Amino acid sequence: MPCNPIVNPSRRTWEGGGGDSSSNSNNLNSNSSVQRRTEIGNRASPSLYSEWQEDQPSNHSIPTTNTTKFPRSIASSTRTERLLRERQLRKNSNISPTGTNSNNGNSAFEDDGDNGANGHMERGDRLPRRDEDDGYSDRPPGATNSKTRQDGRPLKQRLLVVANRLPVSATRKGEDSWSLEISAGGLVSALLGLKQFEAKWIGWAGVNVPDKPGQAALTKALAEKRCIPVFLDEEIVHQYYNGYCNNVLWPLFHYLGLPQEDRLATTRSFQSQFDAYKKANEMFADVVHSHYKEGDVVWCHDYHLMFLPKCLKDRDSNMKVGWFLHTPFPSSEIHRTLPSRSELLRAVLAADLVGFHTYDYARHFVSACTRILGLEGTPEGVEDQGKLTRVAAFPIGIDSERFIKALELPEVKRHIKELKERFSGRKVMLGVDRLDMIKGIPQKILAFEKFLEENEKWRDKVVLVQIAVPTRTDVPEYQKLTSQVHEIVGRINGRFGTLITVPIHHLDRSLDFHALCALYAITDITLVTSLRDGMNLVSYEVVACQNAKKGVLILSEFAGAAQSLGAGAILVNPWNITEVAASIADALKMSTEEREERHRHNFEHVTTHTAQVWADTFVSELKDTIVEAQLRTRQIPPQLPVDKAVEKYQQSNNRLLILGFNATMTEQVDVPGRRGNGQIKEMKLVLHPELREPLSILCNDPKTTIVILSGSERSVLDENFKDFNVWLAAENGMFLRLTSGEWMSTMPEHLNMDWVESVQLVLDYFRERTPRSYVEVRETSLVWNYKYADVEFGRVQARDMLQHLWTGPISNAAVDVVQGSRSVEGAAIDRILGEIVHSKCMTTPIDYVLCIGHFLGKDEDIYTFFEPELPFDKEVTGSGKLSENKACLEKRTGPKPNAGKSGSKGVRNKVFSLSSEKGPQSRSNNSKDWGMQDESVGWHEGSSVLDLKGENYFSCAVGRKRSNARYSLASSEEVVSFIKAMAKSYA
């Protein structure tokens, strides 16, 4: 986590953590994994330089290959080597699926791509399977997934492809009879290349089937095609598909904005459509789960199913789930206008791998999660409470081999000959698009008009062929667009046409595959002027068919393909009519050598980055991501067994309760999904009002010792707990007292604090420059908190501030810079226990420990410190501490040579560490430095008084899904309920 620096007078390093989620941070939802603070001051525990390198503020780069920080044998080198090996194998074997057809621009799985081809398989055929000759037998969807084929060889892993529509057109012939036509679009072709998987398709068949006999018949017919239907009724389809998907998400993702609420309909609303959207996704999840078998890989597609990953993980948390978006993902400023913005983002984050066509879309997604949800963006993806959802770019391709081979077919050659004769003596410009608002057809035609105006000599030497495939013809906006295009075309043809020729040939229909390939082959200039496009595969198809002609591609910079084909294309802004017109002129005048060089670049990319490679890469990355996630993340702690914890509490004789304060015993401030609304309330920490009575009952029990552990300053704890008989550990253990006694310090008394004034000037300067940030002045530290500032700007300011500090006020001061506030580590806990044992003259061993709090990941040593089941020798060492615990602390605090700025200034020898190698005599000689009132307290008293059995230790993380704790609770409200249950046990 790239924030929260702390500066300590013992040395300068960068360290992660956050005490009990920092002293002034109540919100579990918005800040459970992101602590944006800079704290400067004394600390009770040493820091770790190695964490500085890992916790540097990230630049949110989204790699297309893994850069997760694992051992080299597990991480990027393995993935890179594997990808290189597989790429070489594919190249050597020259794998290319045959016998497939492409769908014209409206693949059931690629709502945003123009594939440009149109065709279907013969009636009654089923989806081709690459392993047909390998001894497989067809099995019904519910059949047992055996581990071997009929011939005894291993069974291939199943891949469940889930999309809104099946690649099937179903027509009912009778009560129990259906006719099916299967259209093989880009995704179908892609998955044919996955030879190591057995793919099954799950989706809506596109027809309403209300009766059970019809559903049973259609299910049986589709099973032969290896498809599984999801049955949606008309109302769900109307609100989910026509409503939320097409009228809300699709326009928003293409930067067209949200429709006005009054345009939806009198009985429709965003909320009702979103409810239908969630219901439809639940229905998809039910079908997937019913056919899922352990080990299956589930691949969800597109914006129709953004809620599906969460639904699937709710049913089986071990399910391997990937999600891919075929449209653009908008910037966070656009996405945040969506009423259901947070729910959709969190639902997608439930997936293990999230894929996009381009780096820009992936970056926008990570930015939305960071700015809207307050989560942490990393180079690998998005992190939420220790769970990493990997986000990466996977540019899709086409089945290039099919287009190349099609040019050799006699029918295509005949079409080519006819077109050459028809357009003899004229340069052919081509546009193939859906008749859609985002395709920029009016802008393209207007640019062509301007070109004709400025280049009179070309007027009878060029022709623009525009194929506009009709779509959503019943929608008024599309009807208006059709009329507008026809009007512009008519005007230009009337203005520049003659009796025998017209400059524009406009077709409001699709072409068959062979005719389209022929048109691609004879084109001199291809115009793709999309205003916003997920990928646009027409540009790929043209390049695949142009190896003889080597024409010029003019490509919109707002199409996803621009990032892949930018080297060989002329990139234009389609809104700039003058620029597009000039580009047409440049293309016509381009030399043969330049055209060939541009085409060579594009052709090489199209033929190597095929749809099959895309699918294989995504699925392989998904499998690798899951393996790495298992290595990277800790297990999710189970729910705290309240009844058992209360029962063991009552059976014990000497109990120790260590309770975090912030986000554990305070009220929740922020509302989920509305990040940043509780800043004023959060800055004032108040004990949850419902805890006063039960806490008093627990405190009054002489068998119970309670320690309130917090990053807050002493005055905050005094104000909240003055009426309770508890121990208070303030400022992350720097100060300790019993509420009836005086504060004592666990840090050296004689510290040089001359740096404070100059450092505070720097912090105040950045507070003024960073809206909604604030500075906390404590007795031993200074804190700059920028949690509520703009995320990206806050990180930039934090980096800038650290540079100012390192080169100025703290350049020669022995201080620590630490990311996030730190809770008390093992050494300080041992010290606190020793003081408590001595103060209470405790003779009965502590046989019950409850440690509960919202401690950040790097501060969870407190959980393992008390863990009775860890293998270690309970002999007290010369320093008075448990030997295993000391070894752990030494490992964390051991000096590193040349450690950044700290090492360069030679202040490592000034480190004051509670885990230093000083023996008892050294401790005695320096007892005054500890600020202790009684020098007779033994170092070993805190640890030797523990007599814990595993069944009597309850460590519990609050609001954290990944933790070293044994158990978890979701929020401070559950903590309140638990403490109430403990108090009621006295009745």
C-alpha cells in the first residue's frame, strides 16, 4: 500500500502498516485496505527497510504479463518462459482451425466488434470440437465428469463459457421440436483453438420459452451442440437486456452518458432495471452452478454479466472465474455517474482475472476501483483487504487463416474479378460498420465530402463503398441516425455524381462472407472512423485480405485496434473532419514502399495475435492467477465462534482481552459505496454507545484484564475510557497506563525533537496544497492524513512531500519514515504484559486471551505473538523474551547495508530496538530510558505468565478478509454484539 509514511527519531525508512487502521479512520469499507497517511515521530517498534521497496506508490500500470512479486520460480519468469514456449510451439505447429465461419459484426459474444463476415453452419450441425477424433463420447450436461476418455487417456479440463447469448438461432417447429442454426463468431473461432479444453456454452437462446415441454426439448437439442440454455421470461429480458444493458450500460461505456430518468418509461427506472439485471445474473449463476464440476474454469463475457462473478463466488468460493469485457471501459469520471457504480465494481472484483482489450480500459477500471471504492490499485490489479483481483489487457484477434484461405476459393476470385471490373480506373475506399451511433458513419461521409471539395482532380477517380449493417431498427435514435446518413449520402451523390457514376455506394445490409472477402481484397483505402469502439475487428479482417493489394488503413484513435495496428495505420481523430480528409489525400499519394512497409507491420500482428492465441492466453493466465493467488494470499479466517468464545471465557481463571479501538469499538461512519462522506465524524473518535454497559461489566470482573490498543493519542483514549477500569496503550504502545494511574512511556525519555518544527512546516504546506487532507500533531509524532483527498493527487503529493523531507528537515535527523501508523509489535506487547503482571502482582497464569481489532496486514504480529500452537521453545532468553519471538523480531529488524537514504546517511547505528541483543544487565543500566516507575519489573514476566491452550486463544480480525488471525468479524457492529454476549454470560 503506497501511502502513510511515518518518521521516527530512530532512523529513516519506509514501512507499511496501520495500527488499528490508524488513529483517525473509522471506516471499514472505504479504508480497510488503504491507509493514506504520513506520520512522523517516535515509534515503539522498529521498522523494516525492505518494505520500503515493496510499498512504493504504484503508477497503476496494468501489465499484459505477470509482475507479481513472488519467488522467481513462481512469478514472472515462469509465466514469461511458459508464454514464450507456447508461442514457439504454436508457430512451429502452425495451428489454424478450419471449417468455421464468422458472423457479421454482431457475434453473440462480441457486441462491440465488427467482424465483417456473415454466415452460418449447415442446419443440424453442432459446434465443432477440436478433440472429435480423440475418443470422446458425447455426454449429457449432467453426466459424471470421469477423468479418462473411452480410450483411457486423461480427460481434458472443461471450460464453461458464459455469455448473454448462445451462438444459436432457435426456431420452434412444434411442441417438442426445434430447428437450430449456429453462427460461429469471433469467440467461437477463438475457443476452437483451445485444444486442451472441452468447452461448453451457457447463455440465453434468444427466444421466450414459457412452457416446460418446450424448455426440455430445447435443452435436449442444444445439448447436442454442447450448449446449455438459460431461460429468461419476457419481462426480465425487457428490463435486463433491452433496459439496463442496452439503455444504461452500453451508452455509458461508450461515453454517450446516461439517459434521463423520464425517458426510460413511466413504470421503469434505473433501480427497477438494475434489480432485473441482478435477477438475470442470478439466473445465469444458477445454471452455471448446476453444471459446474470441481476443477472447471468459468469464463464470463461482457457487460451483460458484470454481476455474475460475485454470484458464482457466493455459491462456491473456490470456483475459477474470469471475466472479459468486449466494450470500452470508461474513465472513472464517467463510470461514477452510474447509480449502481459500486455494486458493479465489487461484483466484477469477485473474479480471479479481469480482462480488457486494451491497457487504457484496464487502467480506467483500476482507477474507478481506486477512486470510487477507495481500494488499492497495484501493477497487478486491484487489492481489497489482501485479496488481489488481477487486471490485464488481452487484445482479441481474428481467425486470420480463414480469411487468407478464403481468397483462394473460386467464388471469392469470381467476386474479385467482378469488383475490379466494376470499379476499374477508380480508387476504392471501404467502410464496413454497424449502423450505430458510435461507428462515426456521418463523420466519415462528411470527411469524404470535404476531401472531394478540396481535391477536384480526384472526384471521378475515387469511390466510397459504405456497408452499414442495420441494428436496433425499432429504436427512435437509430431510425434518426439512418435518416441522417441517407440524407448526407444523397446530398453528396447529387453534388458530385454524374449520370453514370456516384462517389458513394451505400448499402443498408450485410454481405455474405465470400463477397465481403472479395471487397476487402480490392480495397485501396479502408476507413474506420469509430467514435468509440471496444476493438473493431473489421480493420483486422481487411489487413488479413490485403496481402496482395497492400492498401492503406485509416483508423480512428478511439478504436481499441488503434493500440495494436497503430504502427501500420494512419491514426485520426474522427471528430476532426479536416484531419480525416487530409489523411485520405495522404493515403492516395502514399508511395508503394511506405504502403508495403505499413502493411507488413499490420499483417504480422494480425496473423500472430489471432483469436485462438487470445483465448489461450486468457485461460492460461486465469489458471496461473489462481495458483499464484493461493500462494500469495492467506486463508480467509472463519467467522468467530461466539458461543465457544464466551463458553471458554467463563471457564477460565485469568483472562486477557486486547481490544483495538478504531473501527473495532467505534461506530461505522461511511456508507458503503459513498466513499468520503464521513470525514468530519471520523476525525472525532467516539466509543460505540452500546458498548458502555457491557464493557463496564467485563472491566469489573477481577479475573479479567482489558487492554485498549490504539494509534490514537492519550487524550482521545482518556476521554473515551476514563470511566472504565482498563489499561490504555496510546500512540501504538508508546504510552501505557491504567485508567486509575499515571501515563508511562515505553520510549526513551531524552529524545532529540528539534526536527518537529521544521517537519510540521512541510506537512502544513502540503496540507494547504492537498484539499481534504489534514495534519495531526501528537506528542511523539506528526501525522499527515490524505485519505479523503483525491487518490491519485494524494499519492503524488505524498511522494513529493517525502522528497522534501528526505532532502531537508530530516536529512540529518535520526527519524523514521513509515507508511501508515503501526500497532504494537511483539516486543512492545511483551513489555506491556510485564508491566500489567507487575502492577497486579499477578500469580495466576493467563489461561484465556482474546485479541480483536482492525489491524492492517503488517501489524498482525500481535496475533501470532499469543499463538500457543506455534512451535517454539518457551525458555526465556538472556533478553527475557521467548526465543522464537526474538528470532522473528531480529529477522524483521535486522539492519540492511546501504538501505536507501537511511543507509547512505549512516544513521542505522542509531536504531533503538526493543529486540536488540542487550542482556538483562544492559536493561538494568538503562532503566530510566524506559520511563518506568519500577525498575524491578523483569523482562520475562509478561511472557512467562502465559499458560495458554489452543482452545482458549481467540484472535479475531475485524473487517479484513485476509489475516493472520484465527477468526474474523465483518464490522464493529458484530464486535458490539460479541461483547454484549460476553457480558450477558454473567447473568
